[in-house]
Amino acid sequence: MTEIAVKPRTKARSANAAGRFDIYVGVHKGLRSFMAETLASVGRMDVHDADDVGRTLAQVRELLDVCRHHLNAEDRFIHAAMEARRPGSTADRASEHADHARAFERLEAEVSAVERVQPDARAAAALRLYRSLAVFVAENLEHMHAEETAHNAVLWATHSDEEIAELQHAIVASIHPETMDVFMRWMIPAMTPAERAGLLGGIQLGAPREVLERILATVRPHLSERDWTKLMAAIAPLPVFA
């Protein structure tokens, strides 16, 4: 697996008042965008169009897979680091993670039910999936807010920015490139221009050129011309993408 390295001096920081490194901001923006678009896709799915049903249900499954990876990475790296220096600090979110793991299984079952049900009953099954997914998204929005406030407060009190950045680097290095492509597809378009430039500029300095090219090819269709131009100006020179 090709490791995606990010040079520390270019890692993007959020606009938090303390000016501290925010390990959650980029990935959570991407997850919120992915969740919102997937929920909307299920809501407008044409149950009489087999291609639409297939594409939409595949997107739900991809969202659940990304959420599983994200949850496992938080447990393995972020929660472990927090518990090592402030025992008990992750208890509430860890309990919610267990609830989310059960929700993954319920949603997978509802996706399968839409696939298996007779055509005349598919609309009802799709509506059940839509409502269940809406609750899942709502719970995750609250959960991510708690992490960005309560968990960041603990991380900033117990870890330096360099240590938090190393946690992020370890998380990124643990993710398979194909899964990372999905994260990047949703994260980068959801970021501000400055956040995009910080992330991709760091990758430009710390990873092989082909890694950056793969990421840019993945996100290009999902950026407006204006945003693409800003990004190219920020991380120039990149002749192949000029």
C-alpha cells in the first residue's frame, strides 16, 4: 500500500479560536456531505428504475463502509490516545460508537430488503430505509458535533499539535487506497479553499506524485471551475493538471 504522507508544516488547521490542529474538521465535513447526499438520493430514488435502485443502494453501502472505517479508526487511534492521558474521557462517544455499529447492521438489512422485496412492495421498503437512514444521519450529526467540541477540548489539553498530527498521519496510513479515494472524493469538495490547499499541498510535499495525481483525478469532477482554479493556483506548479 502506498502511504499518503503529509508534511507537517502544510497540514490544514481549522478556524477554531485557539488556532489548534483539528483532527476532525476535514473528515467530518466529508461525512456530513456524503450522508446528506445519500439521504437525498434514497429519498428521490425511483423504485421502478432498476438502475437507479442499484446505484442508490450501492451508495448507501459505500457510505456505511466509510462510516465503519471512520469509527474503527477513531476507536483505534483517537480514543486510545485520549484514554491513555485522560481515562474515561471517551466513554460517552464509545457508547454511541457501539450504537452506530448496530445501526450499520440494521441499515444493511434494510438495503437488502429493498433489493429482495417484490416490485409492488418496494416503495414501502424504500421509505422504511429512507426514514431509518434519516435517523442514523441525525444521530451522527450530533455525535460529530460532540467530538468536535468535547473531544477536541481533551485532545488540545493533553496533546501537542504535533502529536495530534501524528495521530492523523497514522489513521491515513492505515486506510486502503481505494477507501481513501472515497474519503477524499467527499472531503475535499466539502472543504474551504484554504483547507483544500493545506491538505493537498501537504500531500504534494510528502507523498509520491502518483498519489497526488490519483486524488486530484478523483475530486476534479466534483469541484466547480472556480474552486479547481483556486486549488491549482494554491498548489502550483503541477504542469500535468495546468
